[in-house]
Amino acid sequence: MKLALALALVIAAARPARAACTAIGDRAATIATAGGADEYALTVNLASDSETRWSERGNEALVLEVSGARRGLIGHLIVHQGRARFDYTMHLGALAAGEAVSLRVSPLSAARAAHAATACEVTLVAVSTLGDRAEGIRNAPEFRWPVQKSFDDVPLVVGWSKARRSYTTVMTNENGGTAEECGGGAKGMQAEIARWGRSLDIEDHWHYGAKPRFERCTGSGEVSVNPVRMEGAHPILYEGNGHNRVFESRGGYGKVCGTRKPEKPDGDLDGWNVHDPGNELADDPGRVIILRPLPVDLDALGYTEFPGRREAIADHYAPWIYRLSSLELAREGKIDDARTFDMARYLYVDVRIAGVGGEGGTYCAALARGGFRVRATTRKGATMESAQITAKFAFGGHHDWKRVAIPLAEGVTAADIDHLTVDAYDKDGMYLTALGDAFVPEPDGANGATLHYVRHGVELLADYIDDDSSGCSAGVNTGGPGGTPYKCVGGAVDVK
């Protein structure tokens, strides 16, 4: 689903789309004009005039500057889909009545990307016309990322929860964190994908309301203690460390936020931890890329009840980001076809579980004990399985959704999968309360992706999985979520 389709209410409230297309080059070209004074959301359908490829160093993507005639530079759009036409969205903050909005190609574009794009079907929407969505847009974060990382670990998608008053960010990758702690390269990414069921990075960056706080790289930071700069109600958040956590200025990277390789995997960043002239906003130009993703509805995915549903932001709103992540790993030499693979070699499965115990892990940990695995069996009887997931990587056993990744044998596609199996280990009983989506991302064009589903939607279940059925009486266990009678199914259960 295109990001703009998820914003149907935004688009429906927009002015009529511009019929003519506009050539975008090194000189600013006006694409829209604000009506009254208000905050605005922008959607523009555009494409690069030359093919860019996220996998090619020096030809990753074109970057455009979005500016207001009075405000100056507002932010950047990364044209990550190359020549493919795509709806790019952005929150602009406040514009004056009659203020013109323009685009031009930024010097931050990849060195070999032609400085030319074509913009069509521009919509500029006053946030005050958007009802409940206005709250999500008015409080959305603005990210300031190092220019050296314009095409690396980039925050491109943001989910908003009205119920939790929070924002969750999806980034293309994570150079530090688990990936670096577990050996870096393909070895580190193998552990990352095994533990979290993705090569993307997802962080809960901003919580607003009575006591605003952000995912500060030193730990949860309350704004009352660690003030952040604000543009209206928009927090301005800077990359803080290799875990993609954030800080209140450029000066936190590599200093306040840690100097070890997992916190500083990219070495020194010019204008951040070295050659930093100061941390005033006026010192940011030329040192940051400004990203203002228009938020999508996280609560619609079931996030209000189950925080684990944040994993579904990418597949419901932005499947293309699976491709960017895979291409980015290839560009960085982190896919070796032994430990790690292209995205089309993974089956992603959502299971809703509770009571998961155990300790350790399959990779980069002490030998795993307890927990569970998910297996996929083809129609020809071949079996592939996930890593062993223990409590640490399954929300401490709490009732929630967990995404797992199953590496597929070469040549196996979504259409080949016959059924899935959830297997509990070492007499460590667990509850399976639902099975969700299972899909394989496949390439679509130069930089996009299409999801091929083994199954789609939520199937409610009430199974208790335990090798010795020690928690069962007359074939039933009643100790699970909601006090529901859970059928004792033995040590494993097959699900379609």
C-alpha cells in the first residue's frame, strides 16, 4: 500500500491536484501556495529523471529541498524510488497565508544522480481541516540526521498513536546496536534478523502529552530534564547513537551518547562529534538532512492494545522500505548468502503469544533454552525454521504480537509454503492466541517491493503448547490471557 493511500482522509481534504507537471532542477520551482495561515501537510507525486538505485554507492537517491517563500528551508524529501512515480509526503509546519512552497534539487543528492526530477499531482492540505488527524500532524517529530548518513539508517516512516500519544519511527537499518554488538557485518545482521524478525530498525522516539519524553540515547529523556528544541509542537530530534536513538543536538553523537563501536559504528561524523562549530540551529545547514515524515495511523493496526503491532507499520503502509533495507545491506556488504540473504529469502510471520520463557538465543548469546521456534513446511515437505525465540526477545513473556523471520531455502517462494508450525522448547509451556500475516517481500522495479502473502489477516487461536503438558488438566489450561480455556496441543501445533 502506498503511504499516500493510508492518508486517504488527508488527500480527500486537499485542494484539487495540479494537472500539469513541473520540472525540478537546481533552481527553486513553486509547486503550491498556502491558503490561510495554518500548519500544512504536503503530498507530491514525483520521480527522478534518471534511475537511481539504493544499492549503488554514489547513486542512491535524489534529494529535494522543500522551502517556504517566507520560512526558507523546511526540510528534505529523499526520492528513494528513482524513476518510478511515487507519492512522497511531509509535514511542513506553519505557513503564512499566501506563502509559496517550492522544490529544488539539493546538493545532498547522491553524487551520480542527475539533478532533475518531475513533480505532478501536488496537494497542500491545511491541518485544521483534518479533524482527528490534525493532532498527529501537529505533534509529529522533525529529524535532523547527519549528511553522511542521508542514505544510511534513514528515518523514512513514522507511525502515530493517538491513544498512547506517541510516535514510532521506522528506519532503513541499524548500523550499531545488536548488529554491531554481535560481530558486525553479515554475522551481526544474522543476529539482528533472528532476534527481531527484521533488518529494519524501529524505535519509539517521541511521547507527547502531560510529561513529554523522547528515546534519548542515554535512556528515556523527559523534556523537563533534557529540553529539546521545538518548532511549535514539533520536537527537533538529532541522531544520538548507532542504535538510532536520538539526542537534543548534534553534540551528543559520539560524546554524551557513547564512544564504543555499537554506539558509534560510523566513526566520526563531521560537524557532529568533530569539527562542530556549535549546537545552535543556525549551525545546522550543511551538516544535517531534515526529515519530516507525515505520520500514518498506528492505532488502526491494533497498537492500542498490543504494542508489538508496531512491526506492521512497514508492511501496511510502506512495503518498499523492505527493499531499501535489503539494498542498503547489500551496499554495505552485509549480505553473504550464508548467514544473511536478500529480502526475498525470508518469510516473515506474526504470532501472538504469551508466557514465553527461556533464556539465551540462537546467535550471539549463551545456548538457548526454552522459548519457541516457527517452522515453514513446503508442499514438497521441505522444512525451514526461525531462530529460537526466548523471553528476552518476546517481551518478557507478556501477551503481545511477535514477528519472526524464517530464512528460506533458495528457490522457495510464498506460493510453495503449505503450513506453519509453532514449536515450544524444553518443556517451557506457552500460549498461542492468534496467527497473523505471513509474507515474503519480492522486488518491484529498481527500489520497490511487493509483499507475497502465505496468509493474510488474523486467526484467533487458544492453544497451550508444552512438551509435557504439565500445566494441563483434562486437556485444558486456564492460566493464559483472559482466563480462556486453552487447548493443550502438545509440544508443537501446525497452523495454516
